Amino acid sequence: MIKGVTKGFRYKMHIVKKHFPIEVKINKDSIQIGRFLGERNVKIVKLLEGVSCQKNDKNGEEFWFDGNDIEKVALTCSHVFQSCTVHDKDRRKFLDGIYVNEKTTVEK
């Protein structure tokens, strides 16, 4: 709890695109995920209250989720992960998706 108040929590998520490109647009209160496995529909994941998302400047395929409440940051990342899971195909072959890469704290 002290780390969340003084520093804040940061989850880093990475886009893995082996077969098809994945388009991600970051809005103020939501994230739009398009072209996952070649699908035309756009998946919208709403950010929970107190969670912000930004794109890494050095790596365009990495996103940072920041917030003071670790449960809300983790829940937002799990919603993003669950929206990009492979259902009807072999998961060992189709590794496309958005995965949590690192869990750290950030000084604000």
C-alpha cells in the first residue's frame, strides 16, 4: 500500500504478433484493439478509474499501465489479455496476443 501511494504501480504489456498485425489505439478512458487474428471487429477495453495507459516511446509494441491501486491496474491488464486470447485455434501455434511483460513501481 505504501508503494502505491508514494511511487505507483506500472505493468508493462507487450504485443506479440506472429501471424497478423494488431492495431492498438489508446484513448483517454479506453483502448481499442483491432485486426486481432485478421478479424474486422474492434475490441474496446475500458480503463478502470485511476489507471492510465501510455505507449513506450522507445518500443512501439509496449504499453505501460500506471496507477496507485495494484488491483485496478492488474484487473485492467487482465481485461486486455482476455480480450486477445485465441479460442478456436491451437495456442501453441498461434501465440498472437497482448501479454504482461513486467511488473514494477514507478516514481511520480
